[in-house]
Amino acid sequence: MCEVNWDALGTWVGSIGTVLAFVVAFWIGIRDGRQRDKAQRDNEAAQARTLIIEATKGAKESVWHTATVQVTNYGTLPFLAVEIERLVVQWLDGQGPWKQTVIDGRRAVLPAGESIRAGVKVYGPDGDQIELTENHLVSAVVSYRDQAGRKWTRWGNVEPERVVVPEIPQPQPPVQGHKIKHV
């Protein structure tokens, strides 16, 4: 008959419990870290969300541009280096994309409560300016910096995306062979 060594069994159960406690603690630490990171990213994007983009098609008879893009700062802090990069035209009839020019679409500082408005000309393959019709959906891509200097880009009014700009190392001046004399 086989006898059970209860002391050894207790040691095994205690060891397994210790390993499981470690795994659970490790998993909770990772989960909490991810939640903190997500909350921090959400807080960083709070100001970036207050920049609203409106793009409208122009009527060919009444305006000299194909579309107008208006960017409004609905926040309480200014935005820096605001630039309307391009008009996004989605062709429902399968044509495009064509060349475009943004007219006066930059602002160094966009104070709270103010807007920037720019005209956009869209040219067909033959070089003539085109008219946008009901077959075209328009939105715009805008880049800007928030009060903390973080760079953002936004397409229409979808969630802004943070642009991480790699730091360029600054060259260090050459070290001269000076000796320090103690008096």
C-alpha cells in the first residue's frame, strides 16, 4: 500500500500557490500600467480634440476656389503651427486623386475661440480647375501643436493622432585641451 507524505504534499501546494500569487500580481501590474498609459494619452489628447475641421465644396459660379476648409479652436488654450495640409476628396464615381493647392492655410498661433479659413483649388489631369459635385465627399488633414508642444494631425474630425518627432542629436562642440590649475 502506498502512503501519502502529507508534509511533502503541503510543500507542493504552498509552492504552487506562491507561483500563482506571483503570476496574478505580475498580471495586475501590467494591466494597471496599461490603464495609466491609456489615461495619460487620453489627457494629452483632450486639448487636441478641441480643434474642429469643416470642409465645404464651393460653387463654381460664385467662388474662385474649389473648396473651403475652416479650422476652429473651440478650446481655452491656443494651438501653435496650425497648417491645413490638404483637402481630402473621396470620389464616389472612382476618379481622382488630382493635384491641389491650399491657399493661405497656415497660422503660427490660433488663439482660443478663433478660426483659420483657407481656399483649396483642385486641378484635373489636364491642369484645369475642377468643380466638386455630389459625387465628391470632402474633408481635410490638419497638423498642429498643442500648448505643451506635442505635434498632432487630424483628418476631418476623427480622433487626433499624436505625431512623435524623433529628436535630432545636437552636435557637441569640440573639447579643448585646457588644464585646470588649482591655486
